[in-house]
Amino acid sequence: MSADLRSAAERVARQAYAPHSGFHVGAALRSARGQIYLGCNVENAAYPVSSCAERGAISAAVAAEGKDFKLHAIAVVALNAQGDSLPVTPCGACRQILVEFGADAEAGFSAPDGHWQTVRVGDLLPFRFILPDIGSR
Ligand code: THU
């Protein structure tokens, strides 16, 4: 994964609205077309309404490229309120979202031991839900 994606994720993590958790997350993705899209977490006093950085980036990509958007790579960075790096991996719901757009895409993040880890998106979510073909809709 190129360093520019990781540094873009770190920059956008500083934009996060995370007053409730103090966990500022940024996601930067590259589409198959080579464009970069960004997202950060946006929290809410009603906690479950909060949205994750990864989903923000995916929404920006789909808004720009439409239904043909394909995920090539995504970097996820988390910072505390002081700007120090924290470990993060995409949550379960975001894994399901990411895999829809690119099971073979590369995901990079800080593993629990602090090192930068890259994995195949499909490997983050074995036995994921796939909508079976149920004929005409
Ligand atoms: N969060 C993300 O934005 N992405 C992740 O991959 C993990 C969690 C956010 C959601 C919430 O605003 C905060 O981090 C703490 O869970």
C-alpha cells in the first residue's frame, strides 16, 4: 500500500467528530479508477447513530463514481485526542460494507501490536453474507 493513502487517512482522522469516544478515525481509499476518497467518524449524543470513517469514505466514493465504483485499497488510522496513533481494525459492519466493493482490495491499519498491517479485505470477513440469487425481483 502506498504511503500517500496512509498519510491521507491520518490527515482526515484529525477532522473526525469524536467527542464521545475520543477515538478519531480516518479512512482513505483508492478506487480502481485511481481516485482517492476520504472519510472520518462522525459521532452523536445518541451513540448508535454515529458513523464510521470507512463508511464515510465508501459513501464519498459511490457519490463520485456511482454504481461502478470498485475498491482497490483502503487505509484506516485512529488517533487519540492528543494526536497519538492507536491500533484500529475495521468493525464488523464496515467489513461487510468494504467486501461488497472489493473482496480482493487491500486494507491497511495499525494492528494491536502497533505495526502497520495489510490484509486482503475478503480475509477480514470469512463466511460473510452474500445475497443469493432468488430470481426476478
Ligand atoms: N470507528 C470507526 O470509525 N472505524 C472503525 O473501524 C472502528 C470504530 C469509530 C466509531 C466510533 O465513532 C469510534 O470509532 C469508537 O468506536
